[in-house]
Amino acid sequence: MVQNSLPVDQPQTEQPQVEPTISSVPVKPITAKNTRRSDVFVLLGVWLITFSVILVAAYLGWKQMASRQAAEKEAQASLRPAVVNTQPAQPALAVSSALAAVDMPSFDPQGSEKNLVRYSTLHTIIPTRPREGAIEYTVLQGDSVFSISKDYNLKPESILWANYDSLQDSPDSLRPGMVLLVPPVNGVLYEWKEGDTLDAVVSQFKAKKDEVLGFSGNKLDLTNPTFKTGSMVMIPGGERKFQTWIIPVIARGNAGVSRNVLGPGACTGNYDGLYGSGGFIWPSGNHVLSGNDFWSGHLGIDIAGATGDLVWASDAGVVVFAGWSSGGYGYMVMIDHGNGYQTVYGHLNSVSSSCGQSVYAGNIIGTLGSTGNSTGSHLHFEIRYFGQFVNPWQVLP
């Protein structure tokens, strides 16, 4: 037999042998299209992860910056002066629960400041130091010992004690143009006399020796304290008795008063008439002071008013003094109320009542003025009970 053979120029191709498969499920071949799709998914995942990391980092950075700004604002607020908000309080706005849960940064319309600010102080604080020496004061119209002492934060007694030569312990002796010595502290401003000793002076004014030596205004050498005759020495805390310049109590009976001593307004007494109720009313239309209040050197109150204002009886009684007095009261009226009380109305411009006259509370007895020892129009009003002076503020309504 003749075998069929391939031509020489056509090489014989070897057929591949296919191995038998165990499973009958066909295997899907891998193509270029499937490869490109899987790469896209991988890139997309990587991009999402990167973007998430960037967002987290940005949020953490924003939180840190917001915390730093809040701390800076708190520090700056502590350095700024407090500002009082004079605007009425505004009602709080309702915030939804969703917004309240969000931690938002505070809003500052002026922006945050990175530097500390030093604010200027417009007021200079000058330390107050106690005065060491006495000063001179010229009395003005309307002044009183009480008002002068109040202006210098002193007791009125200290003004009287420092000016005995001019006032003679009478606050009503004040005159416009008079020059007074105002001591630096409460006590007695004393002119040292020849033969004085420190122990004797301290005992006289009931003071303490150490306080006299320790007062810097006395300018003493503590190793050898000496006082020059004629020098003014401050006795801190010292005190002395007053010389009395008052009209004595005049009873409605036969008191035997002397007009030569008390003045032409004094009544001879031996009267009978109305009795008081023990309750008092204000003796004028004004209920405020204009000068001296009640204190140990002024045993009444000075009620404000203008010359010519009406003055009336504070309670029912009998007039036992009506006219000019010699004790600095000027034109004066005294009423005996028959129950132990007497009332005095001084520095009147005119008197419209007479000795022995019975008056009811509210009856006109004169007009207000500035006669006698007075620096301005006012009513000097006293209340006495069995010879003792009563503070009018305790009984007036």
C-alpha cells in the first residue's frame, strides 16, 4: 500500500492533547475586559479611604484650632475691664436639639487677638494721708460749727476747744469773716504755756501720754521731748468741760428772774394757764436742719427757714420769756408747758407773743430770723425736761 504523505513544504502540525477535566462546569476564560473592571474597583476603594483620612485629619485640626482660640479669648477676657451691660435682657432663643448637640465654635465679630492688651487707667489714685497740722478756715455766711466740723470729718467739740478765745465755747458766737483754727484730728488743740508739764496737761484733758508723744504733727524728739511756750500742741482724744451759755429754765411761777441778767424779754413769773399734752409738733413749716444739730456743745437743733417764716408753739403752755435775750439767742420765746417740759425758740426776727400768755400747739408766737449770735436765718429750737436738755429728734414726729 502506498502511504499518503504531506507535501514537503507543509510541515506537519502536532495536535495538542487536551487533558480530561474532572468537573463538567466550564471555566470562564480571563479576558482583558474583566481585568480592567477589577482595577477600577480597586482604585475607587483606595480613593475613598484616602478621602476619609483627609476628612478625619481636617476635622481633628479644626477642633484643635477652635480649642486654642477659645483659650486665647478666655485669657483676653480676663485681662479686659468688666463692662456693665445696661441693655435690657433679651429672651433666650430656642435652640433645636439637633443644633444643640453640635459643638460649634464661638463667634467673635471682632476676630481673635493674638497679643495681650494693656488698657489705660483714666483715674489716678492718690493715697490719703492724715493731716498733721491745724489749718485756718474763714467763716462764711450760713456756716455753723456743726457744718464746718462735718466738712473736715471732726467732732464739733474739737472745733470749739481749738477756738476758745474767739467762740468762748458758744457755737452761736460764730460770725462771717471770723478765722477759725481747724485741728488735724479729734481732741484738744492746746497752746502750751510757761510752766506746763506733759503729765499735768495730759491729766487736765483726760488724754494718754503716749498718744501725745506719738502724734507726728507735734514733731517731738522722742529721746528728749520738749515743748516751746506758745506752740500749739495737739492732744489727740483729749476733752474738757464746756462753759455754759444758755438761758436757764424759767417756771411759770414766781421765779424771781432778773431782766438785767437774762435780758429785757425775761418775764417776772407767777402765771397760770394752759398745760401741755406731752406731745410735740414741729414749730415751723420746714423739717430739715440748717446748721447745728443736737450735740454736747449745742443743746438744740437749728431748723432751716427764711426770714419772716411763721413760728408756732410746739405744745400748749404759758409764755415765760418773750423778747430780747442777753445769752446770744437774740429775740426769743420760752414756753413753760406745766408738766416739766419747757421749749425755747431762738434767733427770731420778731416776737408776737407776750409774758403770761396761754398758747395752744400751733398758735403763732413769732417769725423766723437771724438775730443774736447767728450766721444765717434759722430757728434755734430746744426742749427741756425738768432742767435737762432733750434731743428734739426723740420727741418730734
